[in-house]
Amino acid sequence: MKIIKVNNYEQMSQKAAEIVLETVQEIAQPVLGLPTGSTPERLYELLVRTHQTEHVSFKNVRTFNLDEYVGLPVDSDQSYHYFMNEHLFRHLDIPENHIYIPNGQAENLEQECAAYETYIKQVGPVDLQVLGLGVNGHIGFNEPGTRFNERTHIVELEDSTSEANARFFKSKEDVPKLAVTMGIETILEAKRILLLVQGEKKAEILRKVIHEEMTEDIPASVLQRHANVTVITDIEI
């Protein structure tokens, strides 16, 4: 792993934006894997600002989102469809048919997972996969205990994940219990992975991810297996 040490969230986001923009500008038809949550918010702001002020085009970009809650309408302000549109997509020139987000309202979720894998195979591989890190070591919604060979699947969210995401809802009880997530094996097929980790509350888990043995109890530890991972963090490791 390559470790880029920064001083704060702003520097982390700026460096991440540089790497994403390099990918967008250097590859003819770039494919990006994108996360949601508080970690990438400033990154997305910077991408939008660059598009608007420097006229960098995203029209050839294709995107795959890591995950989506099961059962939330796409226009719910808590859905990841809504998040991505508000923070990124509606501000850029990415064609709507270049955007792929799991459908958490699909009648047959197993078929939706299989279809998502098919889309990735047809369009991909992902050139740059951006990841955040959960306090329990999850990437995407791949919770502790997820098999490393898992592909896009339905997952029951751990209590710690629901607690961490409760700030986006009226209460923890309102957080959906299930999600569709890109699987670990699917994530590892990206050509390059960018892991963004900020704040002391994630210091212990990040050190385990980087320095301890790979274990399915810490899903992100599998990143040790990937040949091209860059970690950007303000944590001393």
C-alpha cells in the first residue's frame, strides 16, 4: 500500500480530487467506483467546482456506486441515489445512462445483484475505486465476516453500522436493516483503489487494516492483497 499522510480532512479531499481528476483526464472512457457518506462529501464538492470553473468534462465517465439501502425510494433524501444526485451527478455532465447505482427497490434483489455484476463486467473494469472505511472495518457494506470471494450481494447491516449512519436519519430505528453492496471480490477487481480515512475514531481500525493479518473479521484488511492501493489519511500509522 502507498500511504499519503495529510494534516486534515481538507487536504485529504484535495489530494483525492487530484487523483480522481487525473483518472478522468488521462483515460478515454474512465470507470469510477464511488462511495457515499460523509467521507467523500468534500471530494465531490471539489470535483463539481473543477467542472464548473475549469470546464473539465465528465461526459465520458461511467460510475458504479458501492451500495444502496434496501427499501428506500430513490427520491428519499436518505437514499444513496438521492445523495449522489445532490452532491455530484446533477452538477456534472455525466449522461444519466452512464450512472449505475444498485436498485434497492428491485422486486427480486438476487436478480438485481446478478444484473449489477453483469453491468460491471460489460462496462468495466473499474479504473479507480474510491472507498471509505467503517469503524468496524467494513468497505462498502461488506460487514465483518463477509467472505473475501463475495460478489454483489444483500447484507444485513451490523448494529455499529446502523449507529454510525443514524445521524443521517431521524433515529437509529429508521436506518434500513438491509442493503445491496458491491462484494469484496468485485471491489478487488478495480485497477486502482483509493482508501480515504480521516479522524482518530478510525485510527485503531486503520492500523489493523494496514499492519495486521488479513482476516474476514476486518473486511478492509483484504486490501493488502491488491497491487495498487493508495491510502490518504490524517492518522499517524
